[in-house]
Amino acid sequence: YAASDLPGVGDLLAAAAVDGLPGDVNKAVIVGQQLAAGETRTEPDGTVIHTLWGEIAYQLGGKDAYGVLAESDLRGTNPGALLTRVFRQCAPCMVLIDEWVAYARVLYGKSDLPAGTFDTQMTFAQALCDAAREVPNALLVVTIPASDIEIGGEGGRKALERLSNVVGRMETSWRPATADEGFEIVRRR
């Protein structure tokens, strides 16, 4: 959709003194329970991805962006400020991580998985938030489970606590529409 095709967006952009939306935005979409922390993933170009940060870099900018933090991916170590380099190289960019708790809980108590350790995952979470804050044209969206049912045991509970703490430092909370609000949104469309 063009901004002008979305009701109210044109007025919103005008009020914000923004001429338009960026054309191409690089995206990385991560769904935690669909990635196997215990296995590597090979792209058609031969790039072997080990970690969540390797996956994000590759999705944002292919082999070039992955190359910035390839060593950290291979070793399962936190890429730190290299994420900021990836975001700058790929901006404008957006990273969406859903079910991160599901991914991180698999790492809890393990030290021999390609994805790194649980503690490294939490350090990476901080580095990812810092990179998103540092780069003006980067957006990070992380979903956090709302109930204990979704977290899955001790590893999930620890992952939820740590991720909530790290992400919570920079969050802008958003609550999905209720059923009644959803009906009204659809009705107005």
C-alpha cells in the first residue's frame, strides 16, 4: 500500500511534517519456535547460519551483512557493536522477533548448541536493543508472552524474566486490539 491508500495516514504524515514513507525497507522476521537452536541452517548461496544474530544479519542484508558478524555467528558469541554496523549498512530496516522466549528456553542449561549459550543470548538481546536505539532508521519489534502458559517451564520463565528486563528498558508497549475493537476497525475499512 502507498501511504495515501491507508485512511488517516496522509494526515498523520502531514502533521508530522514527513513527506512520505521509505520505499524499500530491509526486514528480518524471526519466529522462535521455527528456528532450531541445535542446528545450523544453510542458505542457497552456501552461507551457514548458526545463531539468531546470524539469521537477522542475513535476512537484513544477505551475505554482505552476514559477513560483518560471521565470526561471532560461527563461535556463538555476542556480536556487540557489530549489530550497529549491520543496522547502519541495511537501514532503513526492521527486525521483528516473535516467540523469542520459545527460542531462548531451548538454550537454558546447555553449552554445546550452535546458537550459543543462554547467557550469550541475553547479552545479544541487550546488544540488539542498543543497536536499534543507536541507528535512527532501525526498528526492533519483540513480542513477549502475556501468560505463563506460553513460557514452557523453568528455561522459559528465566528467558521471559531476562528478555522482559532487557527489552523493557527501551520498550514502547502496544496491546493488540480486543475483539470489539477489531470488529470496529474492520467495519470502518
